[in-house]
Amino acid sequence: MKTLALELSTSRGSLAWLDGEIEFTREWPNDRKNSAAFFQNLQAVRRKFGVPETIIVGLGPGSYAGTRIAISAAIGIQLSCDARLIGYSSICAMECDTQEYCAIGDARRKSFFFARIVKNEVIDGPTLFSELELKARLESVDPATPVFSSELLPQFHRAVTGFPSALILARLAKNSRRSFCLPPLEPIYLREPHITMPK
């Protein structure tokens, strides 16, 4: 199965191509204000490998803008080649040597998210916490369980920097029994949108 994977939910962008024994990936610093590197890498992969049969997109949680760009690009490719289009939580594709880990991140407005992942599937969360609540939650996590964040969060001493991998997403797409999101794809929302009402 020729699979194209797109991941733009963090400050490191990645895309991957998987076709049998062929595994190819590209990674780059992801600038949320300039997506030129993403489209240059995407064009290079399409020229080298051709038309995908499956496209999988990381849905976050993370950068809303980056995730929307990846989804939009995937929809455009899917419409041009009639590929299968699916989405999956980005935090399920972290590069990790253990089957269980936790992911945390800054959800803005003085809140942070927490999720527990086992065998590349979210089994707890993502849930929003205040800083103090998240520190208490992390104290209850087994000390042997890795805790990843895709950004520097020095107030949470256990967190190490880690990024979702498009190659892992591509590998996960091969398992038809996983609960993938189907179109229309949307970024993973952690809260209701904040709307300022006019006076």
C-alpha cells in the first residue's frame, strides 16, 4: 500500500512515504507563519514516488494552523488521485522505545493538556489541566513512563522534548483495525472556541 503521511502539528514538520519495503521521510523546522518548506518537501516526495493509495494526516493536538494546512493539502491530493484519506492523533505517533508514554502540551489560556498513550492509541485524554493540576497528575504517573512535550515546558521537570513522526503515522495506517478519523477531517479541539461577543 502506497502511503503518504503528513504531520505539521508541532515546530518540527515531517512527511513520509511508505510502500512495502520502501520507507522515506523528510523532516524540517516548521514555521507556522511560512509553510513553504512543507510544500517544497511535499512536491519532492510526490515527484519521486508518484500517487499515494492512502493519505494519513496528524490531527494534533498542537498547532491549529499547521494541522489545517496539512489537512487542506491532503484533501487536495486526495481529490486529484482518489486516495483513501484518514486522520489520526499526532501524539499517538511519538518516537518512543516503550509501548506506553504520556504526552503534555501548552493549550494556552493558562492550561495544559495531558494524554496517556498505549500501543499508539490514546487511552486517557487529552484532558485540560491548570499548571498545578498537571503537576499533581504527573506525580501519579509511573516514574518509568516517559513524558513527552513537543515544546519546552521547564515547569514540568519530567517532560522531555519529542515530536510526532510522519513515518510512524504511515506505519499505523497499515492497520485497518485502528479507529481512524474519516473525512471531513478536523484538528483535534481541546476546548470550545473562544468567541468575543460584540458589545
